[in-house]
Amino acid sequence: MIEEPFTVLVADDNPEVLLTIKAILRDYNLIAVQSGEEALRILSREHVNLVLLDMRMEGMSGIETARMIRTRKQTEDIPIIFMSGIDKNNFQVFEGYQAGAIDYIFKPFSPAILQAKISVFSQLFKTTEELKASKAQLILLTEEELRRERGRAREYLDIAGVMLIVLDREGCVTLLNRKGYEILGYEEGGLLGKDWFSTCVPARVRDEVAHTFRRLINGDFEPVEYYENLILTKQGEERIVAWHNTLLRTKRAISRAPSVRERTSPSGSGRKMICGLPGRSSPGLSMSVRPP
């Protein structure tokens, strides 16, 4: 990480004072101006970490300049140190604090004291930047770990020999694993956001199945242990799915499929029955199907 220079803006209408400060603070990025108006112009276009203001400048005083700095959104948090040659107990010192100063240095000032004061703010700035960088790095690491976890979870869903479907409260598909797409005959991702009932349930039983889904979601009844309904593949093939039902009341839940088997429909139609496990989660229904 490239270390950002610590920039100090100094405003004093005495050129000799400015030269002295430049010599004392030669290790910092220093911007020197001779009026409050100039200081405000600099602050409108430059990034500044600390402002040193003379209280008794001609024209716009240090007090007025500080008040303007505090009223602007982009500069309201910049630390301000007043430089003053007046007595420390003078009422004007209190006025300076009211205007937004956080510290004072009194003229004639000691180079060691000025350096010490600036060093404190410089170190504080450096520590703050390091914390920001650490936080940003932690966020990146956390996001990367979450991506890896999601990837692993998705891989487990895909390599397990089950079809897993997650529906939201409206009955739209929010997750379907690879096996599910294979069974239903769609390309991966092709059913996300689609209405499960109008897409994958035959028309003649669609209303009944959708009504049962809504009642389960609303908690109108406990799911029966064993439940059968038809599903419709992309190729138009109808399959009977037998579900062993489990109701999950946690805010986030996913059902687990037990051992299942494929069998022919009792009607002798030759349609395949794929047994599995559905469950309920908020905000939708999770269904798992294991083919042979």
C-alpha cells in the first residue's frame, strides 16, 4: 500500500511566519497561503489533513475561516489548530474553540512543540488509514471466504445424486441444482425465477398443487408424511414425484433427502416415480428428489 503524504495547510498573513513554519515542518507536505480566502480556495480543490490558522489575519480572520471550513461538507472534519499571539486566557481563545478549533499554539512558538503537535495528528492519520486498509482487507477476505463456501455448498448439491428445488413464497424457483436440471431437461439456470407450478406442473393438477403449496407456506396444516404429485419435464414428459414431507420452521432451512428409489406408476402408464423429500422453509419450499 502506497503511503499517502500528510498534508498541512498553513494560513498566516505574515510571510516570515510562513517561512519559519515551512522550515520546521519540512518533512510534511506543506501548503502555505496568506489569507482565509486563499485557504478556502485550496480546501475546495486539494485534500488536506490538517489546517493551521492564524487568528488575526487581515480580511477574513481565522475565526471566520474556521467557521466556513466547518460549514462545508467536504471539510467539516478536518482538524484545525489556531496560531495566536494573544494571552491564553483571552476570551478570543474560547471563541476559537467555538468556531471549531481542536487545539492552539501560541506565538512565538517553539519548533519542538509545533513538531510534536503536528506529529500527533500525523500518527493519528496514519493509524486511521491503516485501520481502514485492514478493514477493507478483512471485508475482501470475508467476501472471498463466503464465495468459497457458496461454491463448496453448490458443489455438494451438484455432486449429490438428488434434485433440490427451492421456491420462494410466490412459488418461483430460486435454486435448482444440476441433477434437477438433468431430470427436468433444462439448461442450468434456465428455471431460475420461473414459476414452478406454471412451468413444471401439468395444467390439470397445477391449481391443486399450487394451492397445497400456499397452505403449507401459510402454516395452515402440517405436511403429510407421504405426498405425490406430477411434474412436467421440458420435453413434455410427466413424472410422478413421491415426497416424504418435513416441515422446517427456522428462518433458513433446507431439507435433506433420505434414500429413495424409482418405481413405475401403479396405474401401469410407465411414468417414472422419483421419490425424495420436500420440506418447508421461510420464505419458500425446499424439495429434494433423488433419482435412481
